[in-house]
Amino acid sequence: MSGAELAASLRFAPPHFFTAIRATLGMYLIFLAAQRQIETAAIIWLFGLGTDVLDGVLARRLGSCSQFGNLFDFFADFIHHVLAPAAMSLFLIEGHAGPLQLLLLSLPSPCAAMRYARKAGLSDTEYPGIPASPGLATIVYGFYVVALVFLRREGVLENRTITWMLLAGVPFLSVLMVARTRYPKLGAYPWILIPI
């Protein structure tokens, strides 16, 4: 392999490295949730968001965007933005999850999978002036669960209220993930970081 070929290959490494970190962090977050270390998991989840920004920025800047990278990003997002918050929500509810609670709190998994599958098969063409993709971004669901973790930690909401907010809000957000409605990307509005 020549030096030029090696350099061309290496430009794909940094974005994939950050994507791999996000996927690995997602699995660690599931482990933490199972250990009932939900607050720690929520804090680490926020740090994992940085890898979601970095992998895309690096891929565009290095000219290493690829179909593989897009698919790898979807898988990492699914683990970090969907499965990890789902695990947190299961251990966040009051008492033990019964079959109905488990079903309701697991809805983001198939809905997010359908959203990603639809998104992978669609054109990158977006509505003029509104950067968007079909269905609510899975990161919104992750923020919802993490926000409830922090509201519980600060004593703003009681466990019973959080349980009801999860059992009502999670199915609602799940349905929005598969809706054909186009929602603006969060990154299109820098001011969105203020409430986050």
C-alpha cells in the first residue's frame, strides 16, 4: 500500500472512532442502568452526544462521508439514543416494571428502528429551508428520559409522577418517531442548546 493510499484510508478512521465510542458508551449506559446507577448513566449520556457531533463534523471536513459511515452512525445512534435511554426508563419507574409497562417503555426500540430504516432508504433531499427528516429524531426521546432522571435527582418530580410521565410520554414520542411529519434537525437551530 502506497503512502497516498494509506493516507486516504486513514482519513476514514477519526469519524469511525468517535462513532465506535458512542456505540460502546451506549452499551456501558445499559450496564449502568441495570446496576441502578441511572444518574451516572444520564451524565455520561450527555457526554456521548459530543461523539455524535464530532463524527459528522470530521467526516465532512476530511471528505470521508460514506454509506458505511451513515449506516454505522445509525447503529451507534440506535444503541446510544434509543436502547440506553430505554434501559434507563425501565429502572427509573417506581417499583418493578410489569408486562404492560415493559411493553410501553420498549416502544421506542421498534419505532426508532423503523425510522432509521425509512431514513436510510430515502433521498437526502430535504424540504427547502427546513433541514429535516421524517419522524421525530430519536435524540429527542433520549433527552426526555435524561431530563426526567435529572428532575428526579433534583427533587422537582416525585417517582410516581416520573413513572406516569414515562408511561404516557414514551409511547407518544415513539409514535412521533414513525410519523411522516418532517421535524427540523436540532442542529439547525443553535438556540436549542440553551434549554438543553
